[in-house]
Amino acid sequence: MHNSKVPAGIVSALGLTQIIGYGTLYYSFSILAPGMAEDLGLTLAEVFGVFSVSLFIRGLSATYIGRQMDRIGAATVMTVGSGLAALMLSLCAWSPSVAIFAVAIILLEVSSGMVQYQAAFATLVESDPRTASRSITYLTLIGGFASTIFWPISAALSEWMSWREIYLVFAALNLFLCMPLHVWIMRVGKTGPNADAAVPREAIIGAIPHDARRRSMIMVSFAFALLGFTLAAILAHMVPMLGSIGLGGAAVVIGSLFGPAQVASRLINMVFGKNLSPPALAVLSAVLIVFGILILLATRDWLPGSVAFAICLGLGSGINSIAQGSLPLYLFGSEGYGAITGKMAAARLALGAGAPFAFAASMENFGLSLSLIGNACLGAVSITAFVAVAASCRRPATATT
């Protein structure tokens, strides 16, 4: 009987590196961008344009990174990624020109793909496929505090340090805290192809029949990409969008409910979601996001409706993060998990990179209501795709390798 589980130390260490990884490489950017623009002689839109390009290129690199996780081990990739992140943060801090800054930001986002959820999920799957889904829930619960911690930290540091000095501090965090933890996980977790062959590992055999794998993979990637586009579009404009419909200063407070709702969804799933299958989680996440958009469309500037919108969006986003890790494992098994999730991340990130610009252009040309309806329709299509894939599932099995 298989009784192993992912050690709590590995989950905790990964949780800490996710908070730092997302906090330093993603969430801090919006706080530091105005300083970057002023220092480099760019407009704020141009700085975010560089960031959007970097997200797109990160999406293109995700498939290759996923294959390397399967080849050399996900924890090894995370270790290299921490070093690359520290190097690129330092290069950003030094950059004397816009060109060098742009190259550094692009490579910084590539390193993000090596240290954030995609790699962390693969590390958990390699450590123990049978308990990985539960460990992914615990990990996303911890990682959900990244914005709550690093938004105020970045804002506080920017009061008495330049963005370049802050990036040097962040580089030190990645090099001297995250990198040693990833080295430790690589050794203790014994992940990857060099693991002790004498220790049996019970693998997951996917719930999708072999002859339907390619079609199902395309559908799931498509569904996650559409849902990611919907989320990215709204989140990039959430506070100004709420302000534009008449909520004024309350827009900031309402927008701040998104983060706690994300964490709450993961906590609720951890306590009460044991009997929910990954396909059910994926469908639920999409339903919550679409429902939240419809609430905003129906209530407009009514305060309780806007609060319900932010909470539903946060709940859906939180569950979606869990589904991104657990659904591919459930459907396609643990063999080649890194490459599979890499392909899915590539589609999601490449499409999501253009979401903020597309939603802004849509609001300018067609108005907020039609733009939200379009987003809700994309979410509805993702629901249909998730349901179709769930219907083709068979009962998952296990095999000892």
C-alpha cells in the first residue's frame, strides 16, 4: 500500500519561494513602474508595453522549460531559475539604457516561468504523484499571500529607495533565500530522473483514454487560455474600471477584496473540497468568474453588487490556480507532467499577455458593458470546454514505477 506523502517541509519551503517569486518578479512591477518610467524617460504605457512583451515571450518559453523539468527535474530548474532571476534583477538595476532594461525584463519573466507555480507544481508531482493534488492546494494557499505581502513592502521601500535599489534587494532575496531552498528541495525531495531507483513511486495514470489525449489537451489548454485572458483583462483595469462606473474612492477598497477572496477559496477547498474532482474545480472556477462579471453588469455602481463581483472573481481565480496544477495531473497522469503543463502555460501566457491592451481598446471603442459581455462569453466557452473534457474521462488508475 502506498503511504508516502510530500514532506511538509518541501511544501512550506516552496510556499516561501512562491511568495518571494511572485512578489519580486510580478506583483512589485506595478508599484515600481512609475519610477522606472521617470528614470528611463519612458511613458508608463511604454513600460507596461515592455512588460506585456516579456509575458508573451515567457509564454513561448514555457513549453521548453516544461520539457527540461521532465529531463533534469523540476527542482533543478527552480534552482537555476532563482540564480537567473537574481542576475536579471541586478541587470535591471544597473541598466543604463532602455534596450538593456527591456532585455533584462524579458529574461526576468523567462526566469519567472522557472520558479513560479508551473515549476513548483511539477516539483510536487515528482516528489509524490499520489498526494500532489492535495499538496498543490496547500501550496497555493501559502502563495496566495504574495500580493498581500509584497504590494505594501514595495510601496514602503519606494518611499526611501529607488526602484534600482529595491531590485537589488529583491535580487538578494532570490539568490540568498530562494536558491538555497530550491537546492535543499532538490536534494531532500529526490525529484527528477536521478532519484533513488530503489524507492518505488506510485504514478498517476490519467483519466483521459490514450486515443483522446491530444484532443483533450487542446481543449483544456484552450479553456485555461480563455479564462486566463478574461482574468488578466479585468485585473489589469479593475480599480480604474470600478471608479469609472461611479464608485469613486471605494473602487480601491473593493479591488482589494480580490486577494483575500483568492486565499479564502483555497482555504475553503482545503477544508471542504476533498470530494471535488479537478474537472469539477475547473468548471467551478470558470462559473464563479463568469457569475462575478454578470453581477457587475447587472448592478453597475451598486456597492454590494461590486463587492460580490470582486469576491466572486477572487474565489474563481483562487480555484483556477489549483485547477491549473491538479487538472493536468488528473487527466493526463504524472508521466511527462512538466511538458504537459508547459504547453498549457504557453497558450495561457501568450494569449493573456495581450489581454490588458485588448480590453482597454474594447472599452474605448465599444464601451464597458459590451467589453464585459465579451469577457463573460469567453468564460462561458471555457466552461463548455471543461465540461466536455470531464465527460470524456474514465476512472483514473495508478501504476507503480
